[in-house]
Amino acid sequence: MGTFSIWHWLIVLVVVLVLFGGRGKIPSLMGDVAKGIKSFKSNMKDEGASAESSKLEEDTTSTTATTAAREDETAKS
């Protein structure tokens, strides 16, 4: 099993079961931490998508303003 003996893996398994298993306060706390991490990741994805869409809106707005300015100059000529 790699560089770790069976005892190392048993200790890791016990620690994971204590933190994430059972019905005590520690497992519920670790579950809340996991939910917080998932929420953070999903919000970061949403923020990235909204940043891209706002950048697209800014580009569209500046293009529209430039086009309107050109039309005004053409109409004045």
C-alpha cells in the first residue's frame, strides 16, 4: 500500500469516521464546512459568469455608443 503501512491507513480511516461519521457535533460541523465550501465554489462560478456577461454588456454598450456617434457625425455632414 505505497509508503504507508496498514496501521497508518487504519488511523486515517478512524479520523475520517470520527469527523464525518456518527451523529455527534463534530460530524455535523464538518458537514456544514463541506456545504460552505460547495456554496463558495458555486458562487465563484456564478460570479465568473456574471463578470463575463457584464463585460459583454459593456462591450455592447460601447459599440452601440460608438455607432451612434458615427451616425450623428454622418448626419451632420
